Amino acid sequence: MPATAPLQLLLFRHPADADAAPYEEAIVRGFQGGKEAGGYLASGEDLGIQLGVFSSAPTLNVAETLDSFCHTLTVVLVDRALLDKAGEALWDWLATCWTVSFPRTC
């Protein structure tokens, strides 16, 4: 068993973007079976996938966030609301995420 959890999913989208809601739901359903986990048909062991949904910069420390999992999948659903309202802090957080993630080993 790995020393850290296997996978986290960080999903960024603006809540004012109603068009992105079905995509968010599909992504959550694909990785966790939905926001209500009762609909998830697991085969075998629990994969331990952690989900975080954000509309602005997380208050989480980037390095600690990445180091707490073996792999991180980051999905950013960009629309005009996210571009206009998310602020520089989100873009700085994502840029820092990119720069500290290479090279990274589990």
C-alpha cells in the first residue's frame, strides 16, 4: 500500500456557470459515483479518490495539497464568469501548482 493516498481530483469552476454543472456532475459521478455516494457501484476495493470543488483559490497550501496524494488530477472548466470573477489568486494558485508539481514522485 502506498504511503500516500492514490488520487485526488481538484475541480475548478464558477458556480454562476450553469452550463458547466452537468460536466461537474459527470466528473464527480465518474470518480465517486456522484455527490451522494449511494449510487456508486464499486467493484473491488475503495479507490480512495478525494474530490475538491473550487470556484476561487483554495486556502490550501499547494505543496502540502500535492504531497498528500500520490497523483493529482486538476480539471478547470473555464468560462467568462471564472475568468472575470475568480481573481488573480486562483491563477496564481494554479501556476504555483504547476511549478511545484514537476518533478514529483510517489
